Amino acid sequence: MSSVFSYNTRDLKFILKEWLPTEEIFAYDKFKDYYSKDDIDMMVDQVHKIAAEVIAPCADEMEEHGVKFEDGKVICAPGATKVFKYLQENGWGTSNIDENAEGTIPEVVFCSLMEMIQAACPAGTSSVGLTTGAARLIQNFGDEKLKQMFLPKMFDGTWSGTMCLTEPTAGSDVGDILSKAYPTDHPRIYKIKGSKQFITCGDGDFSENIIHLYLARIEGAAPGTKGISLFVVPKYWVNEDGSLEDNDVVTTAIEHKMGLHGQPTAALAFGDNDNCRGWLLGNPPGPDGRAEGMAQMFVMMNEERQGTGIMATCVAANAYWNAKNYCKERVQGRPMTNPKGERTQIINHEDVKRMLMLNKATLEACRAMIHKCYYYLDIAHNDPDPERRKWASGKVDVLTPICKAYPSDEAWGLIGESIQAHGGYGFCEDYPVAQAARDVKIYSIWEGTNFIQAQDLLGRKWTMNKGQTFQDFLKDIDDFLAANKGSVPELEKEFANLEKAMASYREIMMAMGGYLAEKKFGYLQVYARRILTATGQIYGGYCLLEQALIAYKRMKELGPDHYDYNFYYGKFLSAKYYLRNVVPYVWYIAELVKDGDSSIIDAPTEIFEY
């Protein structure tokens, strides 16, 4: 195996120091006494060093060791414990959300730091992200007793956390779960009975206790998602004196996965011996049988969706930088312009540069939209003006399904190009791109498949606040075009393409509105994922054009002899490539939607037998 951490920090620093107005974030009361823009280089460089020297060396060990299930125990590679403990104990993990702590880091900066950490060892870092999500739910919805019982040890890395949704008979359709909760003499404690499947980091020896955030239906609650409640169900029950005892949580199997071999994914049985207990978060179901669990869980779910977009981006980016390094060294063939000349490195061949440019531009678009989402999160969490917080929350709501699905859909094909750039060596496990392909595929499936994200975009985000939230989202791009079109003659075609894409997108929305008015609901499923892709392409183009204007100005200031010139020239070319080669798919998708081909809807299932 060969996991090579090859991350470059320059784009992260550009985003945080030159593109996004992070000085606004650092000015909030929560951060102003601790950090400023001047600290960005130090933080990014420090974490890059940690990722390279502490986290990355664990990746090969975890891949080779895998996860073992022996005598009912899940045994991880020692590196899994090292990664989890190091990040948690040194403040690079769950403690960053501690609302009582001083010196926590803004979300948008933490996004950059986690991108590097996760790229260094993708299989080793989900334990931290899931613990953070679980701790946030307890922090948001738990009473003081639960906070004191669980949070300190989740913050310091003694205990880990999970989200327990999926069951053998209920995956994406969570409302069909069979897990039950039964009242006890204590009004907050319920007996839990059920089974869960595909629980990432659901068991393992990397922490002393695992705190499951568990969905179940209290006896008598309403059917479907509206009757589901959320419980804190520890693997080991925590007594009043802090001692632990068995809580009737048993691992029945571990999954044998295509990738992320060092990360445990468990099937769990709760309450087979009628002795599993959980603490209810929030209130019990009301007289109408409605419960609070799904609304609570979506706080964690949306956080994990944003994080999944980071993971997809960083795995693909690390594969791209490995491909770039290989192509700079590999000598093969001669330039077409001089077929009798010296053999050359393959990075000089145009098709190889095409593969690298597709990676570079698309990954920069993904990184930009994700960071913008986290920038809005900081505003939503910290701004003193409630109207501004509401405005930023609307941006986060719209961007969340896009930032999860677009990067995780694109990453699979991008890594395919990185493999192709290696030639035959890319198909060999000696090079890291093969493992990247196996690892990255899960991200389009995790946290609600990308079709679910597309349904969310069209079914909820298009119509949120009577459609105003999404119209405001589009208006940001309209305003950018109006303010900047014609400002840089060298980008005239790129601005025209973004403007054409916006007109095409509105045609998509009108066509979909027509289908729904005619009750042709099948078209929502036929086109949803492609429409989400179009949304990501438009927003990615918008972000890259914003960045290109900054890069163009810096190029003019520095001149081609400056050491940093090629970084800015690369940003400029990324925007040109993306707007000319990727964004045109938006009007292609518009033509597909308007055409209304019904072959999928008309197809009887029997035709797929042949």
C-alpha cells in the first residue's frame, strides 16, 4: 500500500486571506481576543505539519491492518487510536464546538484545517467528526445533567460518538425504523430495543465508551418520521458516580467494505437481553404522537453532510496532487510538435494537462463553495444581528445539499482521471490513486444518498420561505454579474457563459414547475440529480469567477517574474477552464429537462432483465 500525503496549502490560504472577508468573522466577540487574519498562515502551516508527520503515517497501517472482529470485539489498528486521541486531546477535534471554551476556531478556518487532516488519513478521522456531531446534539438539546455526564469526555477524546439511524429494513426511508423505546420509572430514561446497521465507528477499541445518538419510536408515538424520538444510548451505561456498566449493546458483525478499510462499520443489537437504556433528548411525543427526534437529528445530519463534502474534496485533491507529482517525473513519449526531439515528462502532453486541469478547476470550485458555506455558518452562529443570522442560515440551508452532493459526485470521476494520468501504474496498489478511488465512493452514499440531496434541493430549498430564500441565492450571482461583467476583457466569454447558464437554470425551474403542475411527478426523480449538478456548476463558476478577478489584479501587480505569479495565473486559468468546459453542461441539462424524455418513466422493470 502507498498512502502519500501530498497536500498544498496555497489555495486554502488564498480562500481565507484574500477571497472571503474573514476579518468579519474574526471580529465577532467569540474570536476577536484570540485570532486574526494574521494567524491564518501559522494555523494552516501547523496543521499541515501535524497532518504530514502525525496523521498520515497512520494511513498505511490502518489500511493494511483493517478492522478485525474477534470474540465479539472490534479490533482496530493502533493508528486509529493514535489519530483519534491526538486530534481530540490537542484541541483539533470535538472540543472546538464547546460553547463554554475559550479560543475556539471559526468554522471557516476549521474547514481548511480538517480538509488537510482528513486527506492525510480518511479512514482515521470520521471518528472525530461523528463524535463532534453527537456532542453538538447533546450540547444543543440535552439538559445540564446530560451535558455534564457526557460532554467533557467526548471533548477530550476519552469517549467517542455515533449517529444510529440505519436499520436492516430501513435505510434512506428512516420513517420505517423498527427500533422501540419503552418508558421506565425514570421520566427521562427509556428501555431501548432494536438493531442498527452500517454504523460508522459504531464499535472499536479507539475509545473507552461509545455514545450512540439513537433514533427510536416511543410506544404509542405516531408512525413515520413524525413519531421518532432521539436518545443518548451509551455502549456502557454511566452511573451517578461516574462508574460504567454493561448497557446491553452488542456488535453482531462488521461490514467488509470496498474502501476505508481501517474504519470500523458495525451492525449493532440493542436490548436483546432487555437491559439497554437510553436518555431521551428533548420532550416525549405530544398528544398527537409527534416527536422531536428527526428535527434534532437533522442538526447532526446537516453537519455531517457538509463534512462529507469536505472529505470527498480532500480525497480527490490528494489524488490529484499525487497524479501531478507522478506526471512531472514520468518520462514517456515526445512532443507532437517535435516528434524527433528528446523524450519528455508526460505532464507536457496536452491530454495529461487536460486531466490535471479538470481536477484542479473542479476541486477549486468544490473547495470554494464548501468554504463559503462554512463562512455563512460562522455568521449564522455568531452575528449579533438576528436578521443577518437568518440571512446566513438561508444560505447554509441552500448550500448544504449542494456542498454534500456535488463534490462527492464529481470526486469519483476526478479520481478516475488521476488514475488515467498514471497510465498502467494507476491501476496498481503501489500508487495511492487506487486506494483513493475505493475510499471516495462512499461519500456519495453517506448521510443521505445524493438523490436524497437532490430531492431536498428541489423539494425543500427551491420552495423555502415561499421560494424567496432560493431566489436570494440566485440573486447573489445576478448581482455579481451586473457589477463585474465587462470589467476584465480577458474574461468576457466566461462572464457570458455564466450569464447564459443562469438563464438556462431558470428555464429548468420553469420546466420543472410545468411538470409538477401537470402532476408528472416522475420527472422530479428523473431529473433531480442532474439539476443538482447544474446548481453546483453554476455556483462553482460564480465562486471561481470571483476568485479570478482577485487573481487577475494580483497578476498585474506582481508580474510574471514573481515567485507567486503562477499561483494566481493558475487561479485565472481554472476559472477560464471551468466556465468554458464545465458550466456549459448547465444549458445541456436545461435542454434535457425541457425535452421531457419519458423513457425512464415508461420503462417496465422487466426490460432490465436483459
